[in-house]
Amino acid sequence: MPTTTRRRRRGDTPPPRTGGSETEVLCGFLDYLRAAIAAKVDGAPESEARTAAVPSGTNLLGLLQHLTFVERSMFLGDTITDWRATFHVAPTDNVAGVVARYREAVERANRILDNCADLGAPVPRPWPDRPAPSVRWALTHMIEETGRHAGHADILRELIDGTTGR
């Protein structure tokens, strides 16, 4: 358990002020959560970032790697055959590399989203014959998925070194 001398507090970042359109609100909140979880992992001590602090085996690097796969599946059309495996990082992976891959996936996803004017339209896919969810559903799901795992990351990072806040 972290001691009070190790505790580091970051100020909480308030929710984003976005434009008034539904697209701006959804994209703004998703980007807010993406930044929050990347910040939780970025700078975490290497060995602790990959160490499970709970019986399920969940760890910071695994959470962010999983979200990288979710982004790539949802917005880039990647096929994932084993979702459980997406939580496991290779022994050669490190914090900087996992964070960089996540940010690159987010950048690519945002380039796709920048061209989606109709929230009711399907997410563009490289294979048009495969069904795709609506852009609205995909954004809402990604807000839920990223928010859920950002909450897990909050707890794991506090257990590692006492860092709190967004």
C-alpha cells in the first residue's frame, strides 16, 4: 500500500467543453478519456506497469494494449480472434512502446472519424461486405469501454505509486 509520502496528486482535468453538435460532444468525451488512460500508463514504472495488482491479472500495460486493439477493431476494421489475448503484453514491450502504439491507433481512428459526417451511417471499413456498427454506436461504445478501463487504470496506478487524478 502506498504511503502518504509517496502519494502524488495531479489536478483533476474537468470534462471537455465541446461544441454543441452530437458529434463534437461524443468525440470530445472519447478524446478526454483516451488522454486520461494514456496519462495513467505513461511514466508508470516499467516493472509495476506489467505486474498484476488484482487476482484477475489486470495490469496497466495490458489495459492500454487491449484498448489499442479495440480502437483498431472498431474504427480501422482489424479482425480480433482472441479478445482475452489482447490484455497480455509481450515481455519485450515497454511503457513507452505500448503508449505510442495506443496513441498511433487513436490518431488513425480520429482520421477515420473526421470523415464521418453522418452518425447514423456505418463506420467505414476496409471490407465493405462485413457489417459495421453506426458511427454513433461505435463512439458510444468506445466511450463506455475506454471509461471503464480508465477507471481500472486509476486504481492500478494509485496502488503502484500513489498517483491520483486525471
